Amino acid sequence: MKQLLIYERPTPLNRDIHRHLRVHATPGDFRFAAHVNSVPLAATEFARASADFPIVFAGEGTPVPAALLGLRVNENLMTDAEGRWRDGAYVPAFLRRYPFVLAEKPDSDDFTVCLDAAFSGLGGDGEPLFDEAGEDSPLLKNAVNFLSEYQQHLRRTRELVARLQELDLLVPKVVRVEPQGAEAFQMQGFSVVDETRLQALKGKPLQELMKSGDLGFIYAHLVSLARIERLTARLDARGGAPTH
């Protein structure tokens, strides 16, 4: 899975260059995410996200937990034509942090705060990124705190994935989607936890999953897979030809 997805031109923030830059974000406007059918998800989000969409492990090698937002390429079923998110549904942190993002510095464990230069809300009467003294504004401070917390959650998520791979619990999954009035198609390229292998765990491996909290994440993931049916129903309600 491409990690940038919604970011067209991530640009490192510069205290001098962006001294007078303002950001105007319209609450509830997710048009920037209308064409992504999945986004990365942190393990700490599994419980809340599982009520609204399937959680899978996308990609090969080291898979990335992802929330499936749609069933066809370039189509997000959680947004409407005006970019409004489905009422009451969980919004992944990956989207809530936009237009900000952290970029890892080469050969370093440090990160640089970046802003999507293509974001439509830059300029105008928005909130400043820096105050008159050149210090971080409340907006930027809140964004940096959110990014830092999110980065910590991602580290915890990588630990979960490593544990699942160590125990050989992930297996490839192919989902057949049969929308009303349209040709059936398959979704693949992701993995899920194999329930039979999970149930066969005993002794120390199982105890460690319980003690670490990973078992809770696993069950939230498994419960979420039933949300494929809900996405299919939303696809039926939307109708129309595929967007790709």
C-alpha cells in the first residue's frame, strides 16, 4: 500500500518560508479522500473501526493494517458526492491528520513535519501556522502533537504485525463481491488472520498475545471482516459503473 495516498505534494515546513502561511480546513470535508478505497490503520483504532469497515493486512513482505473504505479502485464508499463522511462512522487517524504528515529524515530516527502543498485550504483567512514571533501557533502545536501520538501508535502496530508473522497467523484472502445489477469481481492482495491457526495456539504464545493486548486487536480484526457485506450494500445503493 502506498503510504502517501492522499498527499500530492508533501512539503517540509520551513519557519522562514512558511512564516505567513495560513491553513483553512473545512470541518467534515473529505473530498481529498474520495478516491482512496483503503487507508492504513493503527492497531489502537481497530476496536472503533471494526464497527464500520473491514480491517485487513495489505501488501506483501511486511503487511500494513488497512481499513477498507471501498470495494472498487478509486472509490471511497464512506464519502458522498459533497465529500461528507458517512454520518456516525469512524474516521481513520490517517485522514484526520491531513494536510499534515511526518516524513522520516534519511539515516535518522527523526521526522520532519510536512504539509501537502496541494491542499486547497492553504492561504486566505485560515489559521496561521506561526505566530508573530515565528513560534508554532496553536494550530501547528496541535497538529504536531497529533502526528507524534499517531507515530507512537504506528510503532505499536508494527509490533503487532511482527508478532502475527512470527506465529504464522496471516493467510492470503480473496473476496468475491457480487453487486446487484453488475458483474461480480474479486478483491485480493491482502491477508487476514487464520482463525483455525489462532484457535490452535496454546501455552506461552497464547498467553503472550493476551498479556500484550494483541489478542484484542486480533478479535477486532476478525469481527470487522463481516463489514464486507455492509460495504457491498453501500456499493449497491450507489450503483453506476466502476470508477476505474
